[in-house]
Amino acid sequence: MRGQNPRNAKAGGFEPFNFAGLPFGAPFKPLNMSLDGPLGNPFAGPFADTMMETGQKCLDACLDWQEEIADFANRRLHADLDLQRSMVRCKSANELAKLHQDWATSTLSDFAAEAEKLSEILGQAALTGMQAAGQAQKTERRSNGANLHAKPDKPAGG
């Protein structure tokens, strides 16, 4: 019965459901997503601003990560092409073995160095995110603390 509309199941009909679990074509009413509730707008204020900034820093770190991987792949492809060009010029099996050994050593070294670079990018992104989140918490505590200790306004005409 999964994926079938129970109304049409007896007739052997198949009607797929939409993302809300309703059959396609059924009326759909979105939930009331008003932000004017008693707690106010959770997407406003210094904490939300800092979290947005942190999100941007995370995206920047992802871009740095991808650029580094693309640059590394480009460098490795060129090194592999250089190996192939050098292999054609080898005059003996010993020369070919030495060339392959040097290539393998440099490849392992390159991959180790790349892992270190990617770890640095990831570590810096994590540190930046943690610092921003910590700063947001401090800012939010200060603003909430200020509101908790504020004196209530005097009623009008009183």
C-alpha cells in the first residue's frame, strides 16, 4: 500500500503523494509561520546576525577547501603527465624503475603535504566558527541580561 492513495487502492489505482503526504492535486494549506509570537522573532538580534556571519565564513572555508583540492589535482595531473613523458625517454629497465621510484616517493610526499593543508583549512574554519559562536553567546547574554534588569516603563497617565 505504500505510495498508493488509499481511496484508489481498492480499484488498483496508483496516485503518488506530494511532499506533505497528500495526494497530488489535493488542496494544501501551509502552516502559519508568523514570527510575531510571544517570544519574538528568533531570526533577529545579535545572535542571529553572528550565526549568519558564521555561515558565510563556513561557506568561504568550503570554497577554500574546494580550490585547494582542485589545485592539488591539477598539480598531480601535471606531475603524472611529466612521468609519462619521461618514461618514453627511458633507455633501460633500471632507469624506468628509478623514475617510478622517484615518482612514487614524490606522490606520497605530495599527498601528505596536501592532507596537512586541508587539515589547516578545516582547523581554521572550525576555530573561526567556534570563536564567532562564543562571541554570539556573550553578546546574547549581555543583551538578555540588560533586558532582564531593565526597569519597567511607567504606565501612561500614572
